[in-house]
Amino acid sequence: MTDTATTTTANLNKFEKFKAEKDGLTIKEEIEKIASLGWEAMDVTDRDHRLKWVGVFFRPVTPGKFMMRMRMPNGILTSNQMRVLAEVVQRYGDDGNADITTRQNIQLRGIRIEDLPDIFNKFHAVGLTSVQSGMDNIRNITGDPIAGLDADELYDTRSLVQQIQDMLTNKGQGNPEFTNLPRKFNIAIAGGRDNSVHAEINDLAFIPAFKEAGEQGGHTPQKVFGFNVLVGGFFSAKRCEAAIPLNVWVTPEEIVALCKAVLEVYRDHGLRANRLKSRLMWLIDEWGIEKFRLEVEQRLGKSLLPAAPKDEIDWEKRDHIGIYKQKQEGLNYVGLHIPVGRLYAEDMFELARMADVYGSGEIRMTVEQNIIIPNIPDERLRTLLTDPLLERFSIDPGALTRSLVSCTGAQFCNFALIETKNRATEMIQALESELTFTRPVRIHWTGCPNSCGQPQVADIGLMGTKARKNGKAVEGVDIYTGGKVGKDAHLGRCVQKGIPCEDLQPVLRDLLIQNFGAKPRQEALVTTL
């Protein structure tokens, strides 16, 4: 660490102190020992923190049962990989389940320490990894969920996302070069016109853009494809910011090197004294965007071209639920709605079966916590529509249900101030029974200000808090509105605070009627008649 990040051991926060004592990735070589010791005999720092470097998370609300976070570049896995994940979940009793995350990823619950060696062997056999998926590492790298399928896409993000992951994790083996960042770091690459990755909330994001290559023998200037670069987007309890332009345009071939350079600058200069001010945007604030860009260019050893005048995000956001034609003739992809992203072992086995029977054995995830089955021939669609799994995972859910997102909540997360997933599902079902809608409304639930459920990008965002009712502390929410994704994306703002959850349904009902065109079902029926 140099320059801005220079600090003494005395004023290091506790996280920087234990990272200075031992690289978190060294825990990888101690798994057999840890498994034999058991979780109660473990060193507390290893248990609570260092295990996260291999994707294993201690959860005080479920002592003895850990969470595992995978790495799934671009949100893609095979049916065989899904079966292995289902087998792991199946072994661990009533609490065993999996959640699709808002980073096209899967988290497994109910994991026991003594089974880690066997689990890691199972992962290795099918090319899965959970390395460097927690703490101060780069999180799952997101890309367009219909990359390679979309006839209107500008770039197939799959290969680039995989190249970045391979560089950052040494092809899944673990890479000490990037295991000690000041805080976590998010990367996204948009390949289509609708910003399916929510680029604006990432520390580093790439947006499709064309530049003119200059006159070619008197002809119209040739347009060259590349990406404009955004930096600094993040959510935290302290602060939420949308990413800002770096004023840089790069070709696809330059992206991996640029990622490396940006991360090196952040690693070596990022602020480390105050953990609440350690995300990339705080460094950019202190330096200014010009100095930050110059430092990145110095790492690259060359100057970077300025950003293209405009990007190509000119569509409204698609949710990919339903049946859609692929660019490959005769093939289709089908988007299944997974209620609040929650899966159980039987669900996962069934999804793997569906991918094999109807498609090519491939499964994809979206940042809205849903599933896509690609490569389904026309002649199999009719049979697919009769599959019993669609009764649970609909291809045509209600206007609120289809856009509902929720974090884990207090059931499994010790940071959450409220229960989210079950409450969100029940409340949406109640509102859909009361109201009719002319368009989907995106409602996001998050259990605490860490904003894993991303309420700031929703039409209506609900952030868990403690409220007061009749002089007593109760579970409540702060309400955000106005978040926008896709074209002209921006963050929403808090409009109401401290609404008790038990009083929330009529508040949401009024908000949906006043601001989103919903109508009471009885009124809609009278209008129709």
C-alpha cells in the first residue's frame, strides 16, 4: 500500500489487522484440518472471516450451518453442475436450500464444516468454484443473461466475463494478487441495449459504445465497437452512489487488462483506515476522476482513448420471463420466474431435468433472481408448456410477482433487521388479489441498509429498519421510489421512513394506485362492464 492507503498498524481497522496477519486465501490449505476440528473449535477469525475467501460464511442465526456462495461467471451453469449443487443442498436437512442472488449467482445454505472436503471435491469434479467470493474480493462478474442468444445483442459477454474471472482467481485456484482489496468489488459487462446487468451500481462496468475510426478513403467514417467505462457505483449502509464515467473507451480486447489495472490501483491506493469509507468511489472522491484515470493509464503503460460520445443503452429493461425466439433459427429460450429466488433441492433437480429434456443442458440466471433455459427447439415448446414445474415457476406471473426481488432477510442473515422473502411473497399476492395493473411494477425488498436487495434501483424499494408502534419497537421499512434501470438508469430516493411492516400493505396499495396506475379490482370490473 502506498500514497493514500499508507497507514500504520496502530490505526488499522480490525479487518485490515487480521488480513495483515495472514492472507485470507491461506485458509484453502487448512480445510481438512478445519473439517476435523468442527466449527465450535475453530479460531474465531478463521470461522467468521477467513472462510469467506473460499466462499464459506458463518451465520450466527444458524450456528453450525454455514452458507456457501458460488462463482458463476455470467450466471451460467450446466445441468450437471446444478445437480451437484442440489445434492449438496439435499444432504443438510430442513434448512437446506439455495438462493439465486442479484449477481446471477447461487448461495447454498445448511452447509456443515465437516463436509467441506467432500463438497469441494464434488465442485472440482464438475468445474464449480466458490473461491474468493466473499469479504474483500471481487464478487461474481455479471454479464448479459441472454448473451449469445439475442439477435439484437451488440456483444456476447460470456467469453470476456470468463477471462476476467480466470485472471482474478487464477482459473478458480485462487489468486493472492487480488485477495486483499480495501473492500469488496463488483464488475459488470453489458452486451445488449437494455442494461440487463444494472451497470450503474457496479464499481467497474462496461457499456456498449461505438467510436468513429476516421475517414476511410473519403467514405463515411467507420464505426468501431467497444465499451465506455463507468466506475464507482455501490450501495452501503453509509452511502449509495451510481457509477460515473471514467471518460474512457476500450475495445473488447483491452477489457481484461483494464480490469487488472483498475484493481491494482484500488488495491494499492484505496482507503483502508475507515472501513465505511473504503469502496472505490471514496478514493475517486479524494483523488478526482482525472488523477484516478491517469494512475490507471500508468499501470497499463499507455494512454486510453476518451469515451465515445454516446453509449448504446437505448432500450427499456427487459425481464426475460416468458418464451422468446433466439437468433439461432428454430431455437427458443424460456424465462422462468423463481419466487424471490428461493430454490430447494427438488426444484434444482427438476430444473436440471428440464434443461436436459427440452434444451441443451444449460441453465442461466438473471440479476432479478430468475432462471432462463436456452436452446429449446420449436417442436419441444408445446410439451414444455405442459410441464408440471411451470405451475411452481411460472412463465407468465402477475404484474407485481414477475418483478419482485428480495434479499435473504432475517431468516438466515444476521445483518437483516426484518424477515423479507416470506413477507414479500405474501404481501405481493395480497396486493395482486386487490388490484389490477397495466404494467409490471418492480418492488425490491432488502433487510438492512447494506442493500443486497437493491431497493434503490426499483420502482418501489423497501429497506428493513426498526420502527415504532404504540411505543414499542417493531419490524419496519423505509420506502424508496423512482429507481430506474435500462435506458437513463438512475437511483431512487427515500420518500417515507419507519413504516411498521404490519401497516405496510395499505401504504403500498395507495402508492400503487396513485403513482403506478393500479386500480382496485372492483373498480376495474365496473369500468369493464
